[in-house]
Amino acid sequence: MTARTRLFQPLTIRDVTLRNRIVVSPMCQYSSENGFATDWHLVHLGSRAVGGAGLVFTEAAAIEPRGRISPLDLGIWLDEHVPMLARINTFIEAQGAIGATQLAHAGRKGSVGPPWMEPRGWVTPDRGGWEPIAPTAEKDMPYYPLPHALDADEIAVLVQQFADAARRSDDAGFKVTEIHAAHGYLLHEFLSPLSNQRDDRYGGSFANRIRFLLEVTDAVRAVWPEGKPLFVRISATDWDAGGWTIEDSVELAKILKTRGVDVIDVSSAGIGRSPLESAAQAPLYQVPFSERIRREGGVLTAAVGLITTGTEAESVLESGGADLVALARRYLGDPYFPYRAASQIGEQLPWPRQYRRATL
């Protein structure tokens, strides 16, 4: 059946075709030990594939142990991580969805407890934590520890670790991978002048602050198969006059496109806490950033942030705001969001045969 709406039209990027434009964003599950995926991840991600999504991302997968946000986060720094990830991806694909990984490093926002830890704060090394790393020895928030400032040799090691993680993602069979350069984590910390006070080739000017991300992108694209799409998630703005701006994001997107990046996954914020961002939060509040990057950068984009209904998702695509819509919090409570979205915009999405007696 041919879709009448944009939301349920397929999208081909390189050699990969998504059955629709709905993306399950990475969502931390705090259910790993030493980075290993578990049956929880199989059921969590698999149910979203059964639920009709086009693209299903794992949670952020750390490229090294210090790259985790919490000690309970997913990892992809060991070859031994691959078999369970491959099992998960096989199930996702069997349901008609495409599986994807997000390659990440938490930087100075690492070694904290899960959300239910009270008070949520630094997990010290004697309790399974570690010393975080950053471009500059400055905290993100008061309850974080003082991070170690990376030197150039350490940055080079991290670039290789991103590439190694991409290779493992390919070994596990995933057809899409994404470099996480948003939300105040390590790569974003280098991009933003609020968190990058370096005076070497990785700090100061725009060209220097984007250098680390470009090196990571080149290293990942070199090992990531030509036919497989590469995404980069960015925070389009820090919501701070002295920080990273939407104009910076447009210029970065243009450059990333020339380095083999296919989709810019557009979010915002993450460096400290901005009252401007909090005040702006409303349905679709980040879509204007995605639209501008798409239009001026000439690159495919994914829009994310308080998209909660099929009508909203369709409007994003119809208006030219993005090529994909990504949801996270909405998906935590509703693995079958695409079926509800379809009914809201006049589409008929066939349930899996096991669920054909289901009703909304």
C-alpha cells in the first residue's frame, strides 16, 4: 500500500531504505554491566521494531569505559560486546526496521549515577566510577568531579577508539551509525566555547573547536562501509549568547556533508543549564533549527524534541522542517507509537500478524 502521508513514505539513504520516517532516538536504559547489552535491550529495542518504527537506535554506546554516562550504560569498546548487539540487530531487522548505533563519549558528564540514585552525583572510583575527561579542566555542574583535560596524544587515541567502535557496529550488522556530538558530552564540549578554553589546535577559533569532531568523522567514515549512512547528532545551539550558535551549526553541517555525513540529527542544549532553553520548550520547539540546517546546509536532517503525536510528526515533514522525526520520551511509554500516529493522520499501518486482532 502506498503511503498518502510523508511520515509513512520510505526514505533511501545510500544503500539503506527506511520503511518510514519515524526514528527511535537513543534512550539510556541503565541496564548494562561492563558495557554489555542484555535481554532488557533485546526486548526494549525489539518491541519498538515490532511497533513499526523505521529506524531504531541503541542507547548511546560508549567507545571506552570512561565514555559512559553511568557505570550501567551500554558499551562498544570490546569485541566481546558484538555478539549480543548482533542478536539485537538481527531481531530488529526481522521486524522490518533498520537497526542503528550511537557512538558516544560522555566526557566531563560521565561517572554519575542513574536517575534513581539519590542524590544523583559523581560515582567515585571506589564505587565503580572514574575520573572524567574534557577539553578543559572545568566542571559542567557543581556535583560533577573536576575532569582531566585531554592532551593531543590522548585525543588521537579517542579518534581511533571511535573508529574501532564503528567497525564493531558494522561487525554487529547495524546499517546506520551516528556520532554523538550533542548534549554537553565530549565532542560537544570541544565545539562549544563555553566548555572549551584550550589554546592549542583544538581550541579558540571555530576551525579549531570543530577539529576533533572532523577527525572522528573522517576516521569513522574510513571504516564505515560506503553503502551505509552516517549520522551526526549535534546541539544546534547552547541557548547562550556566548556559546555555540545555530549559525555555527549551519556551517558545521556544510562541512560534515563534504566528509561523508548523510544526516544531521538536530537537538540542542546540554552545556550547563540555560533558562532560555527551559523557557522555549514547547511542542516542536527545536524544529526551526532542523529546518534551517536542512535548508542552508543542503543536508538531510532529523528533528527531535517534544514531538508526541502523528499530526505533529507529519507537520514537521510537510513543512520541510526535517526528513526524519525522532522520538524518545514518547517512545518510553508507547512502543507502538507508529500505529497510533497512523490512525491520527488517516493512514492504515498493518499490524504484525501476531497482533492482527489488536485495536488502538
